[in-house]
Amino acid sequence: MPFRPSANIAELRESATIAVSQRAKALKAQGREVIDLGAGEPDFGTPAPILEAAKRALDEGATRYTAVEGILPLRQAIATQGNASFRGTEAIAATDVVVSCGSKQSLYNACVTLFGPGDEVLVPTPSWTSYYEMVQLARATAVEVHGDPARGFKVDVERLERHATPRTRGLMLNSPSNPTGAVYAPEELRAILDLAATRGWWVISDEIYQRIAYDAPAPGALDVAPRRDNLIVVNGVAKAWAMTGWRVGWTISPPAVAKAMTALQSHTTSNTATVAQYAALAALTLGEPVDATVRAMVAEFKARRDAALPILQASRALTVLPPEGAFYFYLKVPGAGRVPDAGGAFCQELLEKAGVAIVPGSAFRTPDWVRVSYAADKAQVIEAARRIVATADAMA
Ligand SMILES: Cc1ncc(COP(=O)(O)O)c(C=O)c1O
């Protein structure tokens, strides 16, 4: 029978980050040497004490369903961590936490629960590709709010207000940012949260890269918000603890929202894997043995950034945003403003001629740019930076 996609997914785009990785894999399968800086995944293994805790949990029978919203000790640990930074009025309870299959599901749960047909959601742009699609899957409209490249593409109150209409229902925030690596300062974050509270907008704050910040700690929304009755904080273990494959993310939200998201999740995935929840519990509660490994991973990301940044900045053809967190460089490439998809053309040239896979900025709604992940071996990141500069300078 011929397949015609339903109206639900007719507009859905394939994830561009995955498409590039697939092309790189295909070239590798043909025997080509490719440096793959496309994926947004730490290149480290999960810290050993977490693995040991997970094995123990299996031996002790962590093989059955749990509560849809996750095991109580994990939700308590998440609430405790949230309360350590929240100075506002309503303390966070375990019932405000919903654990899901990665922060991706947490974000999807929040979008579908809060937004619907006719609603507009402000999405600072460039942003991680899935926000636009998730808002659309909720049948709401993602409104791109382009940030100022000179400020790492960060948005401010004035830019958000310019795009607001009576239909605006919410706002996506992501600091440190994928793809730019920009980090909002506490006062910048506070001003945006104040605006959202005044306007009655929901704020979904994706803080998955919060612990990967190099020059100063990255504030989360709970660090600066005086209240949280319009706030959904999203986090997870994937990036900072190198646990992408475990699929554990969570939301901290007002209790009514948590209840609605739990109901939604009860009809889609139920709980995320039981053993993975025990692994996440270990990540959050084992303390120094795990925290020291996380610090070492962040230090290694920083060393790669510091090694590759001056190489990229020496190019006469690239504009480089110095990243303050996450593990991405965002670069404006030759042809910007002249060629319709300058980033896509650059990525293609770089992959086919220089054997380096990166992601076109069109995936993040800024087609003049490209994203380079430095979640890879330092020597490879340095070599890739040299090839990127050589390719860009030759094209300029
Ligand atoms: C900004 C951002 N949010 C969320 C996610 C999803 O992470 P998880 O593995 O927890 O679903 C990613 C993964 O690339 C991301 O870059």
C-alpha cells in the first residue's frame, strides 16, 4: 500500500545532525578516513562507579516496571539538587519531577502538554533542531527569534517582545546553547524570566549542558527565578555524565504540569528503563568519585576548545563565536549572504574533499553557519580545525 504520512508528521524534517553522521559513516564504510565532528555526544565512557551501581541494581532485581514518573529516590535526588539552587518561594518536591527517556522526551512531554493549535512559542534562533519540530508536533507554531551574532546569538527582552503577540504562550531557553556554546549571564536570564512571568508565558529551560561550562558556572533558571509557577526546567544525565545511551532526562515543573506529563507518558513509553534510573541515581548521589570524573571530562573539553579556537580564529574567511559552554564551535562560512545555503555547501565541500563531517547551520535555522562538535579526540579536533580553515580560506 502506498504510504502517505499523516497530517501529524507531514511537515516533519529529518534530523540534519543525524543525516550528516550517516553520510560520514557511509564514506567510512567505503574506506575513506573521516573525522566525524557531527554528533552531539561525549566521546567518553560512562564513569566506572555508575556502571558498577547499575550492575548491582540488576543483580538486585531492577528489571521490572517502575512508577511512570520514575523511582522515588531519583526524583528526590533531583528535587534536592534543584532546591540547592532555588531561592524562591515554592520548594521543589519529588512530585514536581518526572523522569523520562532522555531530556528529549522531557522536552516533548512539556511541549505537547503546554502548547496546542493556535499557540505561538518563541524559539531563540539558532536553536537545537528538535525544538522547532517538537513545537510543531504539538500543532503550535514555532516563532524564530534571531539573536545577535555579536552576542553569541543570545536573545534579550527587546528581541523577544518584538516577536510576541497575543497568541504567544511560551518560550524555549537553552543555556549553554547547542549550537553556539553561548551561556546566558545571571542578569540576562533573570530579565528574560521576569518578562515571561509578567506576560504569563511558560518557560521551558533546557539545561542539559549546564555542567559543561568553561569560564564561569552557567546559571540555571532556578538560580535566578524568584518563582517557578511558569517554569519547566529540563535536564538529564546524557552530556555531563557521558550517559547518552542510558536515556534518562527529567523535568522539574509545577505539580499540575507534572501530573499531566505523567499521564501523557503513561500512554507513550511508561517509565524509562529501570536499570538506567538506578544508574542516574548513582550519577547524582555518589559524590566525589563521579564528580571528579565529570570535572576531568569538562577540563578535557576545555583543553580542546582552547587548542582549536586560535586555529579557527586565524582564518581570514571564518567568523568564530568563542564558546563558553557545551562542546560546539559555531562558524560563519565563506559565501554567507551570497549563496542560499552557504553552510550546507561548505559542509559538503569539507566532507568530500577534506574528510571532516560537521553540521550545516540550516539545521538550526541559520544557513550561513556551521556547527563543529569538539566531542572527539583532541588531536583529531586540532587536525579538523586546520582542514576547516584551509577549506574556508580556499573558498573565500
Ligand atoms: C540542547 C539539547 N537538548 C536536549 C538534547 C537531548 O538529550 P538527551 O540525550 O537527554 O535526550 C540534546 C542532545 O543533543 C541537546 O543538544
